[in-house]
Amino acid sequence: MTNTLRHLLLGAMLTMAAAQFATAAQPAKVAVTDLAYEERVQEYFRNISASSRSSLKASSRESVRAAEYSDFDRDRASYARRSNAAIDARQESHFSYAEGTYSYIDRGELRKFTGDIKGEIVKSGYFRVVQGKPFTAKNTEKLYDIIARIRQGNYPGADYVLFGTVSSIQFREEANPIDHTDTVSHTLSLELVADFSLISTKNYEIKASFSATGAGQDVKLLSSAGGTVVLNRGKVISAVSKSLGEDVIIQLEEQLAGITGYVPEGREHSGEHPPQQQEEVIIFR
């Protein structure tokens, strides 16, 4: 083998190795679902119905018959009259009344609170975020069948799906007088707790699992003398979304070692993630 041929083969091998390294150095792709929720809803109902039906039938019959006499007594002829009359009247009424409560299971996805989660994942550099398809099936019982949704191709190009479900969400509005003043503190707060699972789209294994919390509030002070206070609901929701995203990425990063096989530039020697046995991830392009 000539030196020229050796150089060509060596160059080709180095090019292939560099291409493989470049591929392995790319972060994996993740799709983030909207937060699924399920709750029992009770509603009050009252049904009143009334109906009435009436009918009237009347009939009459009259007949006249001449009496039969001899010619001698014809001047004494007389007639017999007979009449019959009948009336049939009917009336029916119906009335019903019912009231009470009924309950049903409401399922769906919250089209909020995931924007900041995606943003924090992008900033972390561990994943590239891809857009998945929202859940639109009429059969809401399939909402939690994330494997079926993956198989249906709802997350094209994703190596992982971050699936979140709401376990608790609660608004609170309070008014508390401040001691030794004529001021009242009005507070609107929201706390949201969600459970998350990071699922591989290749073998459906759960690579990470945790719960995260988002919280926010708006506080306004108002004199007890009177007035109207308007609390900012949008500000509260925005704060919840941001804090939820921050909590998600903190807990996700704690479990990322050994998942993606990729460490963002600048974090190789930061000590944030001690070296551990890593799982090999092959990304087909």
C-alpha cells in the first residue's frame, strides 16, 4: 500500500470519526406536553315540566216518524219525534319536578404553564425542544396513554417526551387586616403542583420522574375605609408559570446525568454533575 493511499484512508477514517463525534455531541430532542388534568365536577340541576291535554266531543241525533192511521182518521194524523244528544269531555294534566346534583369526570390539557418549562430547557442546553401535537381526541380516557400518543406520531423527531399531569391547583383570595393600622392586605395566590415523567420514544422507558411546584401571588393594600381592589390574575399566572419552569429544570438537571450522554459547553468541569456511567443515545437523522 502506497503512502498516498494510506493518507487517503486515514483521512477518510478521521472524517468519519469526526462526523460521528459531531453527531454524538448534539443534544437530544424533547417534546413537552401540555399539562394533563382530571377532576370530578359536580353541578346542580332542577327540572320542571308540566303538560295539559283536553278534548271535547259532542254528537246529536234526531228522528221524526209519522203515525199510521186509516183514511177515515187522516185528519187526526200525528208525528213522533225522537232526539239523542251526547257530550264527551276529557282533560289530562301532568306535572313533574326534580332537583339535585350530578357529577362527572372532566379531563383535558391546560394550554398554559408550559412555555416557561420549554424556555428553561432551551436555556439549560441539555435538550433541543421540538413541538408536539396537542391532544384533541374526543375519548378523553386516552389522555394519559402517552405510549399510544407516541406511537401515533404526535411527537415527530423527539427522542424524549416530558409528560406532565396536574396533581393539585388552588386559587386563594384573602383579606387580612394589618394590626394597629386601618389597612387591609388583599392577596390573590395560586399554587400548582404537577408530576412529570421523561419518557424515551424508542423503548418507552421512564428516564426521570419528579414533581414540581409553581407559586405566585399579587398583594395590594387598601384602607378599611372603603374602595375597590382589583387583583392582577395575569400577574399571578405568569409568576406560577415561571417558578414552575425553574423548578422543573432544577429537578430535571439532577437526573440528567446518564440520560442524554451530552453535557452543554462550559459545564464539563463545573462540578455540577459528577461523572457517572452514561447511557449511549443514538440519534437517527
